[in-house]
Amino acid sequence: MTNEKNYADVKTNKGKDWFYTDIVKEHFFNPKNLFKTKEEADNYDADGMGMVGSPACGDMMKLWIKVDSKTEQIKECKWQTFGCASAIASTSMLSVMVTENGGMKVDDAMSIKPQDIVKRLHDLPPRKFHCSVLGDKALREAINNFFEKSGQKDRVIRQGAKVIDKILNITDKDIEEAVLEGATNFESLQKKTKIGVQDKSCIPEAEQLLRFYREKYFGAD
Ligand code: FES
């Protein structure tokens, strides 16, 4: 019965969950701009470096950029990860996107969204969506690091977490992570985070954020 239920859950998730597109496979088997050795990474003279970990799976991502100081275009984007096939393919694609056609300007690269990467990959299984967030978060960290290193601290953009459930100290970032891990409605969000179990006054705001992040990452419900 449990297996049947699990199978049904997977089946209802658009039916494409088990398959990677050809372009995902191409970037996984032949990743672009990946550092293959520790020496390469250690000896790289980067203008900015970002490192993030995924709370969803514990995987790490490190990303380095070189930026043309006059045009602010990203000339090189290198990376390493302990992440899975989806993380490798997503970050490989991201590194191509920010360096193609002479390089993307840092301000434009700052606003790349996971959906932009997923679109270029011709889709990712929904349950692997959080893997594509690793690369784009690391890129934003690397750009912030570039701003800091080049004396432009006023341009650093950091997203702070806002506490939504004041009793259990659950933030908007926790809601975002829960959505990336598959929370689709308030019940599943509450199951993952315990939000609103004690502090019922936060439920309307939590529901609003749930809709916001669902829309942001998966389009309209
Ligand atoms: S990066 Fe951890 S599951 Fe994909």
C-alpha cells in the first residue's frame, strides 16, 4: 500500500520525474568550466568567490568568477561541487550562461533565477529543483565578494531572513527551503517546518509566502 501510494505521488508529479533531458545529461557527463583538481582551484586568481551549502541535502557548491573591471562583464566562471547530477548540470549551464557572448554584466547575473537555468536545461525533475538553486546562490555570493574586494561594498545585496513564526523562530528562508523540498500546500509546509503549530497568528503570512515561493519557483499553481 505504501509503495502504491509513493508511486502514485511520483506519478502525479507531471510524469517526467524519472527522466533527465538530453541537455541535462550532456552537461552532467561533460560539465563546462568545472575545476577538476584541487590545484586548479587553489591557484586560481579569482575576482570573487562564493560558497553555499544546501540545507535540503547538505551538498556544497563553490564558484569563482573573473570580471572585466571596465565593462563589469563576467569573463570566467569556474566551480566545484559535491552536489548531484542536477547540481552539476545546472551549474555547468549557469557557467555557460554568464560567460557566453562576451560575458554577462554582474548586475544582470545577480538577477538570474533558477527558472532561467532550468529553462535552458529544457526542464529538471521538480524534486531536483533545489539543486539548481545552489549554483545561482553561489554566483550571487561570488558577485558580492567581487563587490567587496573591489571596494564597492555599497553594491552588496544580501537577502536577510525575516522571522515569521515568532514562537518556533521559523523564517521566510525556511519556508523557501520547504517549497524547494516539495511543500505544495499549507499542510505539507507545516509538516516540514511546524510553522503555525503554536503561533497561529502567523498562518496568513506563511500561506502568502508559500504562494509567493510556489509561484517564484514553479509558476502559478
Ligand atoms: S545537490 Fe543535493 S540532491 Fe542535488
